[in-house]
Amino acid sequence: TFVIVLHRVWKYHPLHQDFLGFYTLDSHRLSNMTHGLLGQFYHGIDAKVYNIHSGSDPQKPEATMIVKGLKLSVTRGWQKDYRLDSKLGANISCWFVHNNGKGFIDGTHTDYLAFSLFDSAML
């Protein structure tokens, strides 16, 4: 089962825009051959976080994450987890990777953009 949620973020912010969150509620049913954006994380990822320190916002510590042999800057934040409650979700803490996930995801974030729900260029 998949849940797609429209996340509304910072009105009128020049960088952060509303986005669709795509969540898998029962990923055990995906094939072992799953690849692409889902496959990168379905098979697990080895990441370590260290050097946690205060950031510009005292509520959001910053740190360094080692993943795929790269050192990435990350910020602690909150996100909704819809696996157990598909309507309201539960607040969970998570690390947000700076620079649009560069180094964390394969390719760049623009590789995964669809300009329409019916965009066949991505197939």
C-alpha cells in the first residue's frame, strides 16, 4: 500500500516549496528487484551520524552523516510517519540532508522530478 501526502511548507519561501510525500506502508510486498528511488532505500542503507552540535535553530541540531563513503551535512527535524496511522501520522525525528540530498540519493534530485502526474518522460 502506498500513501501520497501533500506537504504544505513555508509560504512564500524562495527555496522550500510544497511537495508530495510518497510512503510505502507495507514494503515487504515489493520485489527484491525494486530499483530507482524506492530501491535505493528498500534494500537498506548504512549511515552513521556524528559530531552533533547546535545549529542556527536551537530546536534543530546539526551533524555530519557518513553514507556511501561521503560526509554529508544534516539537520535534525520532524516528519510524519504514516505507516501505523495513514490519516494523521505520527511525529518522528529524522535527519534532513542538505543540498537536496546530494550524495545520499543516486543522481540528483532533478532526476526524480515529474512535471505532471501523467508525465511519460520518466517511464
